[in-house]
Amino acid sequence: MTAFKKYISVIGICLLLGSCDPFVGEFTSEDQPIVFTASNITGASDGPYDGGGIKVLTWNIRFGSGRMAFFGDSCGDAVISTNENISSTLEAIADTINQIDADIVFLQEVDIESKRTGYWDQMQFLLDNTYLNYGLYASIWQADYIPADGLGRMNMGNAILSRYELKDGERIQLSLRGDQSSLVRHFYLRRNILKAQIPYFTTESRAFYAVNIHATAFATDDTKERHINKYLEVLEEINSKGDVFITGGDLNAVPPGANTDYCIIDMCPGESYHTNESEKFHKEGSYFNNFPGESDILAPLFEQFRSAIKLSDTNNPVHFTHAPSTSTLQGGGINRHDRKLDYLFTNRFWEDGLSYTHQGAWQLSDHMPVSGVFKPASY
């Protein structure tokens, strides 16, 4: 069953019951992130900061499902992952984080006690199985019960994990999709920006912020533009006060100068695009020119701030961060990674030659980790 039909199934049940409110989490501007702490605090320091490089990592971990052919974003119809798959994938994700050894980690698509991922608390698992001590979590999809194909309880969101204490966490709501009916939109993701201050790196004159984002993937209107503009607004506000930020996330946008049409590459068996007979000419999430200016939507970020992967290198295949589900059908090779969607930025500087796209993590998610080292001399 397609993702659309699954949503229709949920909506039909809600109409029979007269309301969907008990099922879907709503968020207000006052909602704060959930605070997590590792069971054993290790290697943390209350300060002062010793002036060393600050290593940063961003990674969409695809709710710990690895390469499961999930109905929502790949060529499959799976709904529930096996406990064995989740266990082995989370262990491998924790191992990868430990190997990269970043001080601050931005994660997207983290599940907390969701039925589809065996009710694992992925936040607590990752804190307890890495050197990281503190975490903040902001849900983007929360429901006590989704009555479609046994999907059941759902809680997925953004996270910041840190070696050092996080404070003043803030969940900043992004606008909902404008290309959906009000009923479908009621069930859809509440994407957000997760922002926090890290006192260990804060000085008398400058606060130090970590900012995580997961922008819309499938909108065909200008929702993505509104998400990126809000992201810029948050970063510009920090910058205007003379404070420092590092930020990362899955922007679901290609860099300026990149190819904008991946419909055929992403096409699953039985699908058809780019023909007059197609139900939809373009595949949602695979086309990046839905509105004027979308192809250059990230240009202001590169112009105002500094990317860990320089703009001149973003269209080099060694820095592509997305490997679609069809790459498993194509057998890998040059088609395994085909576009860049994940980024790190700062309003200061990165150490030259120490930014990497970790494409070896291909089997753990459809997104690759990106790391960089914040340059302490610029701080």
C-alpha cells in the first residue's frame, strides 16, 4: 500500500470516530525539548574551555532502520522493523559516532518508543552507548496511535547530543505544508528547528549555540522556502548579537549549481515519471525546482555563513550525502550516492582539511554523516 493510501486509511477511521485529536501530537511555541542524560557521565568538564577544536557531526539516522524498505520513503511497503534489525543498526550507528568522536552531534529522524522500531528509546541508547553525555529531543511526528497497517505509536524527532551540558533548549516550530488538505496536514510532520546553548563554550562576551534542523522533503509548493527562511532568521538573530553558532541538519535541498531532477534515478519498479501519462510528472522529494528560486534556495546560507564543505566542493560526488533506496537496486557503484542534502554551517570558521562526508555509513541510513572541526582561533 502506498504512503498516500495509508494516510487515507487513517483519515477514514478518524472521520468515523469524529476526531483525530487523540492520535496526533500538537505543539505550541511554548513546548520545550525533552532533556536526556547518559546513565553515566564520562569525560565531561564544567570548564573553562581549553581552546581546542570543536568537532561537529550531523546525521539523519533514518530512525535506526538501516536499509529497511519503508513505505514512506523507499521502494517498499514495510511498516514495522524487526528488533534484530533495529538492535544491530543502532549498535552500528553508535560505533560510527564513537569512531568520528564529535563533541556535538546533530541527529535527525530519531525514534523514541515508536512501535515501528520496537519501542526502543533511541536517544537513551545512543547516550548510553557513546561517550556523549547530554541530549535534547524535539518531536516532529508524535501520535499515541496511528491506526494504519499496525503503525501504532509514533514519536520521531530531531536531537542534539553533546559531550557537554546543554541549556536553554528551544523547539522552534516550522510552518506546515501548504500543498496538503487540512485533514492530511493534521496528521503530517511538525518539522522544527532545535536550538540550545552550550555553557562550556560560552565566554563573557559571546554565547555559543548549537542549532539543528530537518526541513521539508516532499512539499511541492514554497514550504521549503519558508523553512529555509525561518532557519536563516534564527541564525541571523544569533549572529546579530555577536554570539557564535554551529549548525547542521538535513535541509532536503541541493546546493547551488547542482542537478535538480532525480525523478528517474529515484523511480521505483512500476512507477512512471516525465510522461504525459504520469499521475504526477515529477516524483515528490526527487525534484528541486518546484518554485522560482528553489535551485538556489541555499545560496544565502553560503553567502552569509561558512559551510564545513565549501560550496566549490558540494557538487563533488565524494561529498554527496544521500543514497536513495534505488541504489540498492542499482548495486551501488557511482550511483550509490547521488546528491548532497546535509550540511554544517557556522558564523565563524572551520579548520581547513578536516571536514568529511562519511560515505562508508551507506548501509546504516539513506543519509551520510558529515563532520567538521570548528576553528577555535576564530572564536
